[in-house]
Amino acid sequence: MLDTMQQSEHDIRNRLLIARLPAMPQILIKLIEHLQADDAGMPELAALIAKDAGMTSKILSVANSSAYHRHSRSVSLEQSLVSLGTDMIKTLVISESVFQTFNSFPHSGSTDLRGFWKNSLTAAVLARDIAKCMDYPHAEEAYLAGLLHNVGRLALLATAPKEYALNFMARDDEDLCAVEQRTLQITHSEAGAWLIERWHLDSFLADSVLYHHEPAARLEAAHPLIRIVRLSHLLCSHGDEEAHQDAIADASRLCGLEPDTLAAVRNAAARQVDKSAAYLGIELAGADDIVAPPAYAPPPPLDPVQQRLSEEVRNMVLVSEMGQTFARQQGESGLLDSMTRSARILFDLGSTVALLENPTGHALVGCAGGEQQQRLAELAIPLAKGGAIAEAARQRRPAYLARGDAALTLAEEQLFRILGSEALVCLPLVANQRCLGVLVGAAAAWQLAGLQKRERFMQSFATQAAAALETTLSERGHARRQLAHVAEEYREASRRVVHEVNNPLSIIKNYLSVLDSKLARREPVVGEMSILNEEIDRVGQLINGLADLQPSETARHTDVARVVDDVLRLFRATDFVPASVQIVVRMQEEPAEIDGDADILKQILVNLVKNAVEAMPAGGKIDIANRGHVNRERRLYLELVVSDNGPGLSAEVLANLFAPVRSSKEGPHHGIGLSIVHNLVKRMQGLITCRSGRAGTSFEILLPARGSASQVVGVQARAMDSV
């Protein structure tokens, strides 16, 4: 357990994220906004300072000092501002705000900060004067950047006092950065830039802190503020060291400063630093006597195997505890909150969300929660259309995404904007070989390498979370999927019924026209009325079939020739078949009976004949033939063929023939006729194939011959006897 605690202390980045580091005073943030405005003047500064009692007191004390005030009567705030001047006011406000913030860091009161203060104040004065020599328009911004360039050292001391105590006083050079990276996995430059971004200061301030150790060759095209801070750092930390004179010359060249100008800036800086320290009440006496030793790198662990074992044990303990925590949660919402909260703490993630598989299993959908509730609830990532998150779910492997990647899908870009992060970590939630969803966490770009090293730990965490989630979702999820499946079946059945009902309704409509003509001529209509009754009954049967998605089939025997005659009588009597279309029927003389319902066979033939007629608008020939019995897979079938000599079907249509497709015909239900035919043939336990070419199209239907099952059994028995 001790090894586990010691191991966890090395995770400095996590401790930075949760450390209670001080916030930057609002007066400084507002002052920076004023400095960026070209028209910011004394009235704005006066209004800003008057809101801060501590800052007002500081301004009055400096204005009433002997350097500015030679009368016995104290001056007011307005008089103080006028006597000090805009430049001095800005310098005082920036310095006082920053030093108040520095003094609020943990452990700052127990550490000798004189050397740190002098280095920071010297860098600030140098940066401001260099900026003026370069005609950089925001000299106060340069002053602030100089003050903050080493704030990362205070941040590391505050979050890792044991590991960083010795190196806080070390010489500020590249060796220190190397030791910090090796021991803490973060340099003081990176920590300082992170802190400035957290304070929501200008981005170039963070960049100037991040790159103040970069060589001149990498800063050729850098922003002026970055070059200014690099030169001021070299001058205040290594100005008298022979080994750094080439670096100082290169940095000076990047800032466009001649040697004489640079020398004047350095000579003036010492006096200004002492003067500013006196105004601010900072004690710098003896700061030059503090020795800055080389950075100290502790020896590596003596037993890396033991260290790795300790890490594995720690991970196992944490995962086990997480599993127990998840098991105690009540309801899906509580479990998801616990999962996302635990992931943020364990893996140093920012905002974390869960994307769960939808009831049909076709997409990952966002779970509403937090400030982005509505946007997350409407987010969906299709599983079949690619993308790194969908691929992570399908392959059940973690994925790491960087913002700006050209391969990102639109949904992934939306997720980046919702979470507001540079990178995303995607953990599939896999239980019993099924991916329930993906846990997506926001991360900084620099975190990805460390997270990939902890991938096994993250996967173990995801497994525990998925197991708990599966238990929570099992009953509700099963019911939801069943309901969605039934609803989809009902919608499909409704489409089939509407399509099929149109056929008898069309026949009824045509027969009503025939009836009207015959009644006008006072001819008998008994046959037509019989057909009307049959078709009305068929409409009722089709509609009743909607209530039973999978109706049970009753054992019936059907005469194929009689059904064919009924279908032809329907079409011919109603003039549905134009004179230009010839229908030829070839039935064999012996009885042609099948096991199946006559109404279903009638539906099949009506659809096929209707399609054939519509495929030959200029006329043609339709053949309906009984080709006799066929033995297929040791079962006896009757082969019925409906063919035409129309233009044939394209390869694309033929490939998707029996699936619902978009038809060129008008109407909301066109394009599903052949899929219905296919389903009806299957319900009769038959087979259907289609051949099509330039000579026309032929549908070959195999329907179970009457008594085919018992006949096959008898044939098998006789074959066994002969053996």
C-alpha cells in the first residue's frame, strides 16, 4: 500500500489539475483588456483602480512617498494618478497584482523567494525596455510576461514540494528542464503556460512562458513577445556567463537590437529593479548571495520490475474499488455520473461523457447531462459510417483523437466543440464481447502519450464500468429493443398491407365500372358480384393480417390452374390488361396441386402480372406456365413460371430485386411489390428466382407439391429397403 501511495505522488500533472492554486486578480485581467485597447487612458485606469481597495492603498503610498510628493498634505487618488503618470501606474498595478498572486501560492511563505522575486522583476523590466526598443506596441504586456515567465516553478513547488524543493532554487537553464521532465514528466515552462491558460490570459503570454528556453533557431518567425521574453530570460539568468554569450547574441539579433542598445538596457535595468522593489515593498537585500546550484536529478529506481509490479497492484486495487463503487449506484443516471466522475479523477480528464448504443444498435447516442444536456442528447454517431469513435466501438479498442485531424467526422468535430478540448480519449465499454457504448474524455494534447502508457489500466476501468452498465441496462434495454423491433415490424407490415390492398381495390373499382355498364344494359351481373365479394373478403383478410405480424399458416391444398384462371379473369374483365399485351397460359393436364393458401398464391400472381404489364407499355407477351414437378434438396416442388418479353431489368435492379427499393413508379408504396412477393413465397415454404436479359424477364417459383413431405419420406424409406 505504501508503494501505491508513493507511485501516485509522481503524477504531478494530476495534482496540478486538482491543486488549489490561486486565481489571478480580476483587476489584472481587466487591466490587460484595457491595455489591448488603443484608446485606454487615465479615466479608465482610475475607474479600474478605485474598485480595488488594496490597489488604491498601494498607489497612494507610492504617490505620497518622497520620490513624488514634497508637501506635508496627503494627495488624493486622482492627484496620485496624475503625479505618477500612466506608465508608472500600469507598472505598479501589474506588479502588485502578480506579487499578491505569487504570495498566495502554497509553501511560498516558508520558502526564501528573494532570488525568485529579483529574477522575475529583472526579467519584467528588461522585457519592457526591450519591447520599447523594438517599438512593440504593448510594453506593459511584455512587462507582465517577464514577471510570469517563471511562475511554473512556483506551481511545481506548490503541487510537489517534496520532489521539487531542491530544484526550486536551482539554476534556470536547459539542464533544469531536462531534470524536471525526467522526474516530474513536466517542465516549469509547461506548468507556467498551463497556469496562464487557466487564468484565461492572452494566449501569447502563455506561449512566451512556454518557449522561453527554446533556442534562437526555432524562434525565427515567432511572435515578438516570445522573442522578447527569451532575450530577457537569458540576460537576467545568464547575462554574465561566458557560455551563454552566443545565445544572447542570437536572441538579441532576433529582437533587432544592436550591442550598444542592449548594453544600455542592461545597465538601466538594475536601477529600475531596485526602485520598483522599494515601491512594492519587496525585500531583495541579500538576493545576490543566494547560490543557485545545478539541477539535482535523483537516481533512478533500483528495481524497475518492483516499481512496475507496484503500479500493477495499485491499478488492480483501484479497479476493484471502482467496481464496488459502480455496483452501489442506483439507476442509470447515477451510474453514468459515477463513471464519468471517476474517469476524470483517475485519468486527469476534463469533461467526460458517455455515448451509448441506441436500441437498434446502429449508432452511438449522447447521454444528456451537465451544461451541454441538450446538445449531447441530440448527438448521434452512426456505427456503420466510419470515424475513429465508431471504429473504437466496433474494434473494442481505445482511440485517441487530436483536434484538427482531417479524418474527423462531422459528429466528432461537434463533440470536440461540445467538450472544448484539444484531444479526446475514447474508451469502449465492453461487456460479454458486446460494446455497450464509448466513454469519451477531454484531454490536453500533451496528455495523450501518458494516457497511452496507462491503456491497460483504462481498459480495466472500462470493463468494470461496462459490467455495471450491462446489469443496469439489461432489463430496460431488452424491453426497449423488443419494442423497437415490434414497431419496425408493424411499420413494415403496414406498408405491405397498404400495397396489397391497392390490388383488390383497383379490381373492385374496375368491376364497379363494368357493373355500371351491364346494369345500364340490364345484363346479368351475378359473376361480377361474386368476384366483388371475393375481393372485398380479400381486403378484409389483408387488413386483419396487420393485427398478427406472423400469422400461423393453416394446412390447405390449392389447385394452381384454378388460381391462375381466377387471376386472368380479374384482369381481363376489368380491362386492366391492354389489347397490346397478350397473356398465354400453359397448364399441364394432370392435377397441379400444392400445399399452400390460394389467397397467398393469388397475391403473388397479381403482383407479378401487374408488374409485367407495367413493364411493357408498348405491348408484349406474358407467359404463365406450369413446368411440372421438380425435386430440390430431396423435396418435391411444382414449378410455376411467369415471364414476359419486355426490356428486361438492369444489373443494379436485379442485384437488389427482392429488397424494398426506390421505384421509378409514382406513389409512396411502389418499389416494395417484389419484396412482398418474396416474403409470400417464403411463407408458402417455396423458392423464387429471377432471370432477366434483353429477351425479357422470367420469375421461376417453386411451390411445395401437395403431400411433398410424406412423398419424400416414402421415397427415402423405399431407398433404404432396396439397400
